[in-house]
Amino acid sequence: METDISNMVKSALIEASTSFRNDQMAAYRHALQKEENERARWVLEIMIENARLAQQHKVPLCDDTGIPHILVEVGPNTALPPNFLEEIKSGVREGLLKLPGRPMAVRGDATQRIEQSEGLYTHPGKLVPPGFLMDNMDFEGIKIHVLMLGGGPEIRALTKSVFHKRDHRKLFKEVITWMRSEIPKLGCTPVIPAVGIGRTHFEASSLMLKAMAYGNLNKQSKIEEKITESLNNSKIGPLGIGGSVTALGSFVNIGPQRASGVRILCVRPCCCVEPRRSSVFLPSEILE
């Protein structure tokens, strides 16, 4: 079982990094059909071809292969196998080596890593993921989500407190205002904004991560549609060269809220190849 988990995570990391999801590819093809700007159509055609070749040859969708983030969900009566977390880490290391991931791990102690004064490790597997996010799910088994997060969207992301004034539109006005200011600087459009709204900065960030893990461009809420429509009205377009498709869709996840005038908002403009994600499901019967 240990080897199976490691290999499953390895395969999931490679799939996330090299393949568009079905809803993502369908959204690109729909965008191409409705785009009237000739230059924007050319960009969308290249993005679709890039995705086709990446999947065919199992090569990264983007030169920025991203930082691996792991979300683990466990059923109510499911016991974790021995060495479970180590097996996930092993799968991440082997996946980065096989992909290969871009060497981005920084050498040195705390201050040297901040300053990047000791250079980089050349081995892709030195790029360790952040601490895993773990949660429960309402059916038996274990689900492991692998998300590869690129640097550009992180630079343009935001986590902040917002006074909602008992009006949800106040929060989403903040989302749209921030995205319209940052997306032109991102460059890698069309985007998929991922939004988490919670009680603390940690919770808002974790909800945003779950929005990326579970978001579906084929199933959009009214709020998600409103965000997408507002961004597309900006006419920023693919790669910022103009056109009607600035956002393919939006992923919004609203968690529990506290009795307060403040909501914590986390927003991330997933770039033209994101969210890069893949999932592994281990049913309870094979864990026994």
C-alpha cells in the first residue's frame, strides 16, 4: 500500500502539471468560438495547442512548474495507513523529478533563503510542499488533491479583511476591483479567479485552495458568473492584448462566518494554465 500511495501521488502531480481538465479544455474551446478579436483568437489557439502537446508528450504546461500543495480529506471512520504522510512526500519528490519540476528550492538558513544568497538546489525534488491541509469528508476513504501553484498568480493574490456592511455585494466588489487592477499586470490571461471567504486569514486561504480543488467551469453559481462577466467586460483579453475573454470562469468558496462586521477575503487570479490539479481517491476497502 505504501508504494501504491507514493506512485499514485507521483502520477497525480504529473497529470496536474501536464494536462488540462475536461472543463478547462471545454471552456477554452467555447472561448475560441465566441472570441471575435483576431489576435485574441490566435492566442487562444496557441494555448489549446500547447495543452494538447503537453498532454501528448507528458511535459509541463508552463515553464513555471509551480509549488506543490497537498489537500487531504479523510472519511469519518477511515484510519490513515502507516507512513501515510511520508508516502505522499515521497510521491511529490518522485513526481517533481520525473516531470521534471523547475529547480526552485533555495539553499541556506532562514535569512539566506530570504536573500537567496546561497543559490538554488539543482535537484527538482528539493522543492518541498508546504504543510498539508487536512479535512474531513462525508464518505469513507481518503482523497488526496495535488495542486501546482505558479508564482505569477501568487504575486497578484490578496488576503484582507473587508467590512461587509451586511451586503454580500460589498465583498465581491472588492474581488472585482482587485482583479481588474492586477490581471493586466499578471499577463497570463485568461484567468480563473479563485475566492475563499472565511473567519480568519488561514480559513479564507484554505477555502480558496478548496475552491481550486473542487471548482468546475461547467457548473457556475450566479456569483461566479457575475465575477466572470465583470472581468470579461474589462476587455483585457488573452495575454492582455484585448478581446472578450479575460476570464474563463470563477471559483468561489464561502465558509462559516462569525458574528462580526468583518469578513476575511482571499483572492487568487489563477493564470491561463491553472488551476493545475489532480486527485487520488483511496476507497476504505483497499485501506483495510
